[in-house]
Amino acid sequence: MSADAPYVDTSALAKWYLNEVGSVEFVDFIRTQQLALISRLTIVELRSLLAHRQRSGEITMEYQRDAVRTFETDVRRGFLQVEPLFDDQAVIAADFIDRLVDQPLRTLDALHLAVAHTTGVRVVVTADPALARAAEALGFATVTFG
């Protein structure tokens, strides 16, 4: 693991697989990275997001399957390094929620930040303004897309 690699949350990573506002900018950014860190949580969230988009008719079943295959290939090739989830990260996430009393830190966002913290990364990449504010309050640099 490289501390120079950014931690990419699901809201940003989705822009690699879906055409959304900020996708062009995210693609330009991610192509400059040799490695990006994600967590097991990201895998679950991305699969859920793609399934939701397919059910709502925003993407076809074929597009969803292709996006999942592409994502799995990116993981298998090592471009996306998957960090595991550990019990101590849940404890850290709860601590972050307690410490950031002025930030609307949601459960899964707190877990993303706990994974980023335990991996020692310095940069968090997100498309979520609330997560970006919380990350900055915790001392992370942020790159945002939206």
C-alpha cells in the first residue's frame, strides 16, 4: 500500500463507471493515478448503486453487467486496491462521529474515513460535499468531483 495513493469513496468512483456530472473531470484525475485505494464497503455500495440505477431504468441490465465486469477487472488488475474492513474501524468511525459534532457525518461515510485513516492515506477523493468537509476536519486533503 502506498500512502501516496488516494482513498476513493463510492460517490467519486461511480463516475468512472457511470456518465454523471463530474465524470469527465474524475476520469482525467484517476488516469493520473498509479493506484487508488477503496474498501470492501465501496464494493458493496457500488454494486448497490448500479443495481438501483438499473431498477430505476437509468441504465440497462446489460450496462449494469458491463460496469460490474469492468469494476471487477480494475480490482483484479490491482489498479483499485481493496482494503478490508475491520472491527476497529467501526470503533474509529464511531469516534469520528462523536468528534465531529458540527458535521453531518453519516454511518457509511464515517466508515470510509476510518478505512482511509487506518491505511494512512493523506488524500480522500469524493463527490460528497458532506464527506469532504468531514475529511478536511479530520486532517485529510480532499479532491472533490460533483
